[in-house]
Amino acid sequence: MRTLVQFIARIELALYALAAIGVFLSIRSFVLAQRARRNAIFPLEREAVQNRQRRAIGTIVALVLLSGGIYIVTNIVEPNLIVTVPPTPTPIIFVTQQPTPTDARLLYPTITPTPGLPPGVNPPTITPGVAVTGCEFGRQITSPAPNETVTGQVMVRGQANIINFAQYKFELMGPATGGAWVVVGTSNTPVFDGLLGSWDSTSLAPGNYNLRIVVSNLDGYFFPPCEVPIVLVGPGGVVGPSPTPAP
């Protein structure tokens, strides 16, 4: 069916020309039959002439209807034909999922002074061993508690879970840092309420320290840190430098 419609659309002008010729010849035949009818004397002769006229009129009507059909097929049917094109098959690509590295939970101290917070976030002046504010929902250190005595491997618990979370880091300030904040570990995994990480304090001098957690979002904004004072003791519960044994 589609092939026939497209074929008729291609030879549209030729069909119109043939129909026009047929209409012209039918009109000519009708006119000649009309003249012959006027000159006819016998009834049979007049009847034959009338039959010629009827055939001519029928041919004209048929050719006009045929031309109309050609117009409909060419200008309505053929443009609205829906050509179904089979979809191009999409190749199936097998991707081997790469394992996501897991952040190490043992955070060892790296005595590197932190460059500080971005402009707009002004950290307060901290005195080691003095409690300060800044701990809010989403940024909390619940363990160790303020002024708690710690030694060896220090387990830190709390929260680091904000909107558009990016990462959090631990920073420490005290006798071993020369009064500057130093980074003791980082992580890019949010924690709602649980283990934030751990760090080894055995390489640090005993004394009063401040431990803080700094949380940042995907926009690069660092929220005010949550800070808690802690007391770091050496082997045997010694606070401060160990005494030198007498010779």
C-alpha cells in the first residue's frame, strides 16, 4: 500500500495530464453528440446520441473524481505516511565496578601546622585546657569528654554529618605543637553518631591539649569547629615531662 501511494505521488503530474485530456475528449464527444441529436430524425438515432452523451458525462465525472483522489493521495495521505525505522540496537557495555577505597580509621598525628580556616570564619583564641563552645548538632565530639585524661590510642566519637558534607579533620593544639593547630587525621565519610576515628598520642609530649573537629561542605565552607580540652598523660599516668632519673 505504501509503495502504491508513493508511486502515485511521483507520477502526479502525468496523471493530471491524462485526466485533463480525457475530460477534454469527453466534452468534445458530448458537444458532437448534442449536434447530432439536433439533426437526428429517427427515434433510434436520437436514442443512440443520448447514450453517447450519457457516456461522455459519466467519463467526465469519473475523471474529475479520479483527479480529486490523486490530490488527496498526493497532498494528504503521502505526507502523513509513518515510516517505521527500526531502532539502532544499543551496544551493551559491561563495566567492572572498581572498589571504593575505605578511609583508614587509625589517624596518626602529622605535626603540620594547619593554614587555618577560610576568610569569614574567625576561630577564637584558645588556651589549652580551657573548654570552648562550638559543638552543635552535626559537629560534636562526645568522647573524649572535656578535660578527660587520655593516653595511647585515643578513640574519638561524635558527629560529623551536615548538609552537602565534604570532609572532616581532627586538629590538636598543645605543648607538642608549639601553640599552633596541627592536623592529626582527616576523613571524607560522614558519621551521624559513632566512631569518628582514632589517633596515636604516644609520640606527643604529655600536657593539656585542645582537640577539635573541623567539618566542611561541598561549597568549600568550613563550619566553626567543635573543640574540647583534653589532658594527655604519659606512661604511668605522668602529666608533663617525665622526670629524669638520678644517676
